[in-house]
Amino acid sequence: MPREKPNETQDSPFLGRLLYVEDNAHIAEITCLLLEDSGLEITQAESAEHALRIVDESDVPFDIVLTDVVMPGLSGVQLARRLNRRWPDLPIVLVSGFSDELAMGYGGQYELLRKPFTRGALIDILQRHLDGSVYQTAC
């Protein structure tokens, strides 16, 4: 059953679950503050491996994934590919402050949010991927 979108008088623009993967605790904290009033239920992981464990243990699917690209162990691109093999329609946004991975063709199939980003840029990218695609889960 489709989840009703919040109307424009509400403060929270989104409904749904966000898996946020970032190995830098300071950046993760700032990003979560930027999303504080977004309405999203945010689950944080400090690595791609941790994110995969969270996904495997979760009873409720995520609506979107926001992942750093450059991390120790598996990269954000490797994580995205693994998740999309399992859930081909799961929107995944890569986040990076490096331009080298763009030149090397990393993540050409995924949208990239460049660090540093503003709250507006973050909300815009989430809006593009979540608008009309979030579904209510059974209780």
C-alpha cells in the first residue's frame, strides 16, 4: 500500500528509511543534523561491511542508501553494486569529496553528491529519489 506523502504544511518532507554509510564520525554527525527534521528514519553504518550486516539483519527494507565512496575495506561503489544485485530498484546515492573516482568512472550508474554539500543539495537529491517511491510496511 503506498505511503501517503506529507502535505506541504508539514515540516517533514519525507517518509521512509535511510541507510547512511560514512566512516568519518564528524561528517556523519553533521549530515544527520542536516537531516534531523527530514522525517526519515536514519540508520547509520561506519563501513560498507557494517551496512551489509545491518541490511541482512533488518526485517524492514530501506528506501534509500546514502554512502561515502572512499572507505577502508569495501568502497561505497562496491557496497552499492552488492545492494543493487539484491534490490535492483533500491536508490543509492554516492557521496564523495574526491574527484579522482569520477575521472576513473566509479559509480557512473549512481548519482553523486559532492562533499562538502549543503542541506539544500542533500534534500534535493533525496527528493529526486524518494518522491513517490516510498511504501508503507506492514505492522
